[in-house]
Amino acid sequence: MGEMTFEQGMEELERLVRGLEAGEMSLEESFQAFERGIHLEKALKKMLEEGDAKIRVLTEEGERAMRGEGQE
């Protein structure tokens, strides 16, 4: 799977959940959908954590700049 955006991952995960809830998949298809859903959940969680870390860094840098720290 190439580079996936967060939105694309969420859309796929939602489709998988709807498919599983509909109960129209075979047992094998359900297992595959569940496995794919777990993979997506982990990838999406990692994206959120990375985004959160970026925001924290930018916020800290902005706060230091506003206080005049780090300026020579």
C-alpha cells in the first residue's frame, strides 16, 4: 500500500467496519477485513502520534520565540 493519508485510512477503516457489521462477508473475508482493520488502526494511531509530536515541537518553539528565548 503506498503512502496513505489519514483521511484515506479512516475511509477504508470505516468501509471495513460497515462490511463487518453488515455480516455479509464469509468467515475468511471477515478475518481478512479484521486483520486489515487492525493494521489500519495501528498506522492511523502512529500518524496521530507523529502529528501530536510535531505540534508539541512547534508550540514549544513558538512559546520560546514569544518569550525571546534562544535569540542571540
